[in-house]
Amino acid sequence: MVMMTDSVFEIKAPQLYRCQVYRYFSGLSRLYLSVFKPQQNIPAFYVLFSDVGYFEGPMNWQSVDFYIAPPQACIDLMLHTGIIGPAVLQFPDAYASITDTARLYRVDTGQAPVQIIASSASLLDSVPSSI
């Protein structure tokens, strides 16, 4: 079991919010999530994940309480999914360079966790109109 660290976003009562995959742009490796307050149909805000290498989860889930999993959990998932090969195990110093640019963002939903490997995550008030 991976131990939870601090929440990525400072949101009051993050478990009450509902997330929905809004758009993914493969050319830019950007994943946008719409985040809704309880009983609302208009997004309260959006979350942008940049340089996305992996997404696992449903299209909708409850909770925006993302945390960054320990670096070893990110390496383990990258190995399991084939994003990196087992040869990296021969070079433990390579872990630091990988996890400097790739982080495993997780949110526990009460069902299966949502997992996203990306370089960064940020909150947005709106989505750029050019997308």
C-alpha cells in the first residue's frame, strides 16, 4: 500500500468534488479535468496535467484530493506499464532523473485509484479557447 502524502491542491473538502475527464491532447500530452462542486453541472474549475505519459481511471470519479505518490511507486508503475524498461534497474541513479520530470499523481476514489503520470498539475479557472 502506498502511503499518502500531502494533497497537491489546497482545496477545502476535496472529497466532495466530482472530476470528469474533459479533454486529452495527445500532441501536447495535456489532460484537462473538469471539476464540479456537489450538485452542480457547471465546472467550478479545471485541472491541467502537463506532459502526461499515463492515465488510469474512469471518465468520472468522486474526489479531487490528488497527492504525489513516492518516487518508487512512479518507477514501479512505469516498469509495469512498459513506459520504461527493466534495464533502468541496473542504474539506480537514473531513478532521480526520471522522477525529476515524471510524477505519479494519485487520487483515492473509494473504488480503484486514479493514477496519472505527468510532469506537473495546475488549477485553471477556465480552459483556453484555442483547444
